[in-house]
Amino acid sequence: ETSSSKSVAAAADDATPGKPICTYEIVTIQPSGMNDGEPPRQAVSVEDLTPHLQSFLSSSAMKNGAIHVISRHTTTAITINEREALLAQDVEDFFLKICPPDERSSSKKRVGGVRYLHNDIDQRPDSEEEAQRCRDNGWDIDDAEELQKWREQEPINAHSHLISMMLGSSECIPVVDGEMVIGQWQSVLLVDLDGPRTRTVGVQLMGYL
């Protein structure tokens, strides 16, 4: 056997994937700007998920594959960009100009004359489909008193939903040699559009050890 054939065989061994891995966890994110007991004030905030993802990846020992990250809320978003405080403020200012808060909102940046159909809480649920979702989530809306309680706890936050749709709810990050393949200034970010409040994200690792 020649030395060249040995080196080819060694390279083939190195390229052989290890044991498959597929694991999932829910990560809880405590917002940096929230005080204990403080109710949400419809603020926009940016939280860095990168350290949480790196920790999960290290503990898994996955060598090659991908990390899938998904928001578990309809008023948060997942994106990849630079984590920088002034940029986070720019993000809030930019998107609230595109989708300003309803004049009935608790947001300090609410705009007079702006109204969204989603925020017509007294008209909801407006379909049997939404009514069933309420029931499935523990609200006995067929009872008038319970229906009123549900309406009272519903936030005036249509603008938060709309911005979340623009930013997107998930990201997929390649993993090579045990490291996430992202740029020097990139971070995986959770953008809370209706906070501050405790949030969760789903993280799944798929690949090979």
C-alpha cells in the first residue's frame, strides 16, 4: 500500500460523520431591562441569545450540523445582527415609524389617529376559530364573565405582531467543528416587541458528534 493511498484512507476516515444527534430545549430569557413585578410597557428590546446557544452547543458535544432557533411568541422575533445598544435603539425607532403603536396602546410612543382591527378587543373573538383557540388555552369565553376577563387581559399590541412578521420568527446557524459559523460582529438576537417580559425560545441541535 502506498503512502498516498494511506493518506486518502485517513482523509476518508476524518470525513466520516460521527454518531447522529438531535436534541431540543427551551431557553428562558430574562430581559435585562425588566424590574421585578413590573408589568409589560410595550417596549422594544434586544437580547443576545448567542451565549445561551454556545453553552447548549458545548454541552451537547455536537461537532457538525446546525442550530435551529425559533421564537415561541407572536410578538417576538429572531434575527442575526450586531448586538449594540445604540443600534437597538435605532431598531425600535425605525420599526415604530413603520408600525406605530395604536392610540389606545399603553406604549409611550402611541400615535393619535392610529388604530388596528386586531386591537378592537370588544369585537373579539370575531370567529369560531379564534373562539376555539381561546377555549383551547383555558378561557371559558362562553361564560360572559370569563369573556370579559379575557378581553381585559388582551394587550393593545397589533403593531408588535406586524413587526414580528417583518423580522421573522426563526434562524438556522451552521455548526462546523463544534463552532457556530457566524461573522465576527454577528449575534443571534431575540427582539421583544411587547415587553419587557420573560420570554422563551426553542433551540434544536441536529447533526453529528
